[in-house]
Amino acid sequence: MLRNFLIIVGSLAIVIGLFVLAENQVAPSFQICVSQNTGNPGNKDTENKSVTVVGFIRVQGICTLALIDRHNGFFAALAGIAVAAFTFTLWVATDQLAKSGQRIFEATERAFVFLDGFDYELTLASDRKPFPDISNLPALYQSNPELYITRFAV
């Protein structure tokens, strides 16, 4: 679980880094925005490195939002592609889950005996030669030895 989370965070950081690199190197409107918003209103002696980093991040954020606003159709298309890809992965996962559930259902809920056609052998007390002594049979079968099964095989 932690490994998957770290993979997602790492992938997101790489995508954001590539986006910032691309907008700084490729987009001329972004470069113009950065040059217009990077003014140094304070004295150079009082300049602090943490203020410089915060100012850099602020300028990057403002210019990134301006770039996204200026090219909103492109970013809407990217968002649509992302939604379509996510929907496709959900569809694939749901399809696999349905197939797995069907296999489990068939394995657990099916009958274990299939009687398409079978051969059987049946031997009755009356079939034995010479005729057996029926005195040791139960009373019901002494009068009807053809009902007493001595051997049954399938």
C-alpha cells in the first residue's frame, strides 16, 4: 500500500516537474509573464533567500495559471483524455471482476454429479445360482427375494 502511494506521488512529481520544465523552456508567453512579474522591489542587502524562493514559487504559480487560462481548450482536452483513460481502466477492472465472480460461482454452486449416461450392474438375491438360502434375509425379502439387492455397481 505504501509502495503504491509512493509510486503515485513520484509519478505526479515527475509529471509536474516536466510540465514546469516545458513551460519554462518552450512557452514564450510564459517567459514574458515571468520576466514581467520578477521585479526586485526591495533592497539587495535585505534580500533573504527564503523570500526569493517564495517569490519564485509565487511568480511560477501566477504565470502557470495565466498559461492554463490562455490555453484552456488544450488543457480541457487533456482532462478529457485523462477521464477517458480512467473510465477505460474501470471498465477493464469491472469486466475482470465479473469474469472472476462467474468462475467462482460456477465452481462453488454447480452440481458435483453429472449423469449423462452410465452403465450399472445389479445383482439380486434371486439371481444367484444355485438359489441362495433366504432364511437369513429380512422377513420382507424372504417372500420376495427379487427385491433384495446383493450387489450394485455403476
